[in-house]
Amino acid sequence: MSEQEKSGTHYAVHWQEEDYYYPPAEFVGQANMTDPKVFERFSLDNFPECFKEMADLLDWDQYWHTTLDTSDAPCWKWFVGGKLNASYNCVDRHLAKFKNKTAIHFVPEPENEPIMHMTYQELYRRVNETAAVLRDFCGLKAGDRVTLHLPMTPELPITMLACARLGVIHSQVFAGFSGQACGERIWDSESRVLITMDGYYRNGKLLDHKSIGDTAVDVAAKLGQQVDKVLVWQRYPGKYSSSASMIEGRDYFMNDLLKTYARTYVKPVSMPAEGILFLMYTSGSTGRPKGVQHSIGGYLSYVAYMSKVIQDIHPEDVYWCMADIGWITGHSFIVYGPLAIAASTVIYEGVPTYPDAGRVWRIAEELDVNIFHTSPTAIRQLRKAGPDEPAKYNYKFKHMTTVGEPIEPEVWKWYYNVVGKGKAAIVDTWWQTETGGFLCSTVPALAPMKPGSAGPGVPGIHPVIFDDEGNEIPAGSGKAGNICIRNPWPGLMQTIWKDRDRYVSTYFGKYNKNPESKDWRDWPYMAGDAAVMAADGYVRILGRVDDVINVAGHRLGTKEIESAALTVEEVAEAAVIAAKDEIKGTVPDLYVSLKPGYEPSQELVAKISGAVATVVGKIARPNKVYIVPDMPKTRSGKIMRRILASISNRTDVGDVTSLSNPEVVEHIRKQVQG
Ligand code: PRX
């Protein structure tokens, strides 16, 4: 691999530096953070004590004595000695002032179903009763793991908060993931309880969801993890919306169980700050998804602060993040961050363009949403489906977010001018499942926006770009490299569940020179993204440097897709590459070669594509499956994915003469490009 490839500069699109856009005065006038000294307070000279400013947003049962303990570097411990409960901080403590205020606005996908407005008092009641079921019926206690496979309804945050109330570690698996994927996560986390729902709406259809949970339980059992209880929420309480049978002695309707625990109060368990709040599985460069482990005190402090300072949420705002709670964005910026600061947060069940391109803007108008948070893919989709729709609706955003993938300046400008009507501040937030909350973004009232660039590090985050040898690439040099963060911060994952070695090698292996060091300065965090830093310190993210594909802002491991393809009898070899896509940013193109004696056919293409959807989930379904006579390979037999990527993306394949089979390249090119 060339240096250029390693550092990801081959991703660099030759964008021009864009002009600044300044936040509207009206926004600045009301913003939560208008003090430019915040960056001084969070300078490295004040590290780590500066993070007290974040922790002080929470209520502590017992205040901590050590801000940062580095004795087990790089598994950092934050706010050591402190005790708190996340559910108490997100619910109970708001009752005195806000019990009658909406905590959650739930918007069902069918437009004829009314929007439900759940107050903090009602959320409190439901979290308590659910916690009682988990504790008293399931026998769950602090430190146990529970897998959730829940769609976008209020039952998901209610269940998460009920777990948090008990110190039970939740592991929510995105509802769009297959039974196989869910089962593997049940097994890895050693959950003996699965919480699911009978069905939910997507694109006008009530999907049968419970049956996927059944597969997950079977998969987990085969791997060696027994699930004793499956708790089933009902989309319509009292009515069963799935064709899967309920297994006696294993499956229970939440709706029935809750009757026994009506009005039960469950005392929040006072947990150590370094206790585990949740696991979130994410794709990495090797096959198995990794359980990213987040803490209670550090994580909650961090997301509360980011919700306040970067999202600019005030209790009187109506805040809508359109992500799915099954991903980190939803955990941090639909549930934990916003609720910790008493927000009214919107949960929308379905597809943004259902039943038509105006749906999102109708919801915004009806609820008077003033903070809107979504991904470039959703923005591109909405722009394509109805470029003039936003103007038809009477809503007004003060603040908008883009997250999950790089946004093209053209798309950014449509978001700003048409969706935001030129009146909203935009933040482009760059971060990851592992980082808990934002890493780079402008502080919206303090710095101008630059289309296509995330911005500088947020307060407390000190980004640096290294070349492959570990030399710093100076800001403004126009060169790309590996973006790293110089310092630890409270939102960073604690480790990978049951795999400390993988945590250390993946994120620190490349740039740590002394594995024995207890000095945080020796442990820059490597994000795995290529980036360029402009002279003003603004960062532009170019894409992943590892085998991870970002599809519509969701991370998929190429290895996961490839091994799914290899479950098909006829397939000998599989290679996945990221193909550029007008709407989704990138999509997986799958190249396969067949075992001797098999012939390519349309049926086989469908079978392979179906296998990926079954094993990983529909979200991973390849855009195209190409059955090729052979893979382009180096003399040592390595598949040259880069060449396949060039073919899919119609860029120059470069010099292929050193391959063991150069002739196959032209064959594949003709097959793909015609
Ligand atoms: O490549 C970066 C991209 O998404 C990756 C993280 O994915 P995930 O862990 O699923 O978290 C998504 C939500 C934070 C990153 O390594 N990414 C995320 N945000 C941006 C981005 N790329 C460019 N600009 C962003 N704002």
C-alpha cells in the first residue's frame, strides 16, 4: 500500500476552501454558550480538572475525589469516588420543576395516529414500573447485561432508563439488524434477557419484529448463550401484532407484567461513576463487531454538556434528532444528553419521506420544533424528494446539526438556505460510537460555520493530525493524515467489552511509543479517519482509513459483509468496496468469484444479496453484486480491493502490471462499466 493510500489522501476531493457563514444574531442572543473563554478554561494547561465543568451539570449522590485516574492507561477512569444514577439524572431530578413538561413527543409513522406527548411525570412512572419488572420479575441486578432489540418508540428509552435505574447494562441492537446479528450480540454480551417488540411501522408497513427476536435467541443458544426470558412490548398494548408464537415460560408481554407493578417506585441504585452504562456494538476492521463500553459518570457528563453547549438545548426548546436510538447518535443525542438537561425530545417512528417529501416539515410545524438534527444522507434524500417542500411549511429552526458522514458543500448550502431558511446556526459534528459525544464542531454562537468542514475540536478536545510515522502535520499544509485526539476526555469509551487488547491496539497501537506509560500524553487516541486541518484549525473529514464502510452514516465492516457472502455455498471469494452514491454517500459493492463448477446467474446474485441481508441486516444489502471470473490479486495472493473500488467508482485503476493476474482487471472493468 502506498503512503498516500495509508493516510487516506486518495479520498481527498479537491474541494475549495469555503467561505464562512456567521451565526444569526438572534441565535447568538439566546445561546447557552457565548463565553469565548471556554477554550481557555479547557486548554491542556487546565487538563484534566477543567472537566469538572461538565460533571457539575449532573446531580451526584457522592462527589468524586479524583478527576482522572490514569493508573490503568489507556483505560481512563473519570470522576473516581463519585456515585450517581443516570436514570435519576435524566428523569427524577427534573420533576420538581418540569413534571408537567413534555419529555418525549412520540410521532407514529401512520399520520392518522395522534402524536403522543409524554410528560416527565409519566416518563418517571413508566421507567419505575419497567424497572420493577426487570428487577422483581427477571431478577436483574447491577452489572447484568440485557439485550434490547427495540424500534423507535418510547418503549426504547423507557427500557434503557429502567436498566440504568438498576445499574443494569443495556445493549441495544439496531432494530434493522438481523436475528443472526442480534444473536451474536446477545452471546457476546452474555445477556439472559432479550427485550423486543411485536412490530413497528416502516414505510407504511407494520413489520413483524418479534420473529427476528426468536431467531436471535436460537442463534445465541447455538453459540452457547441461553436466553431465559424474552419480554415483548406491544406496538398496540393489549393487541399482538406479530405472527410469531409466544413461547410459554420464556416469552412475556410487558403489558401484562406491568399490571402487577403499577405505581411501584424503584429506588435508583447509586452507581460508581466508572460503572458501565451500556454497550453499543459497532463494526471494526476485523470480523467480529466490538462491544463499545461506556461509563455512567463520564459519559453522562459529556453528553449533557454537549447537548447544552453544542446542541444549544434549553428546556423550553423542542428538539428533534432524526437518528435511530439503535445507533450511538440516538443514545447520546435523543436519550441521555437531552434528557439529562430536561429537554423535550422528539422520537419519530418511521421513514422521513413517508408518505411524502413533506412529512418531516409537517412534523416540525406541528410540534414547533426549533432544533433539528440529522445526517447528510437524510438531507440528500429530502432534497431529492422535494427540494422546494420546506418553504411550504411554517416552522422555524434556530439550530441544525449534520452528523455521520462528510457533507458536500452544495448539500450543506441547501440545508442552510432551504431547510434552515437562512435563519439557523448549523453544526457539523464529527465523532464516533467510541467517543460518546462530539469531537469536532463549532460552538455555534462562538464561531462561524464552514460548509463541508466539521470545525475545530469542541471544548476539551485537542485534535492533531499525524502522518504514518507519527509526525504532526501542521494545520494549513493541505496534507491529509490520521486524525487523533491528544488527550483523554470523559465521553471516551472505557474499553471494548471483554477485549482490552483490541481496545489498546485499535485506538492507541499505532502512535503509543511506551505501552507501560501512565502519562496520558503518551496515548493519543486514533480515530481511524483521514482528515485535513485548515489554517484556522477547522477539520475536514475525508473518510475511514480502515476496512469500514460508512453507508448512510452507519458503519459496516467490509469483513462482516464478505463473510456473509461466503456463507453461500457457490461463493469462493468475496470483496466489498465502498462505491460512491448520490444519496447515501457510499454504498457497498460486492465482488465475488465462484467455486469451480458453478455458473453466474441472476438467481445466484439474488441469493448472495439475500444472504447478506439475512446475516447482517437489510442495511448491509449490497448495492451491486458482481460475479467475476477472478479477483485482481497481488503476487502474494492478496485481493486488491483498491482496484475494484476504482472500477466501481470509474476512476483510474492505475498501474496493474505487478498483479499476478493483470488481464482480469480489464475484463472486470468491461463487465461493470459496459
Ligand atoms: O468516518 C467518520 C464518520 O462516521 C464514523 C463514525 O461512525 P459511527 O461510530 O457509526 O458514529 C456515527 C455517529 C457519530 C467516523 O469515524 N463521521 C461521523 N461524523 C462525521 C463523519 N464524517 C464526516 N463528518 C462528520 N460530521
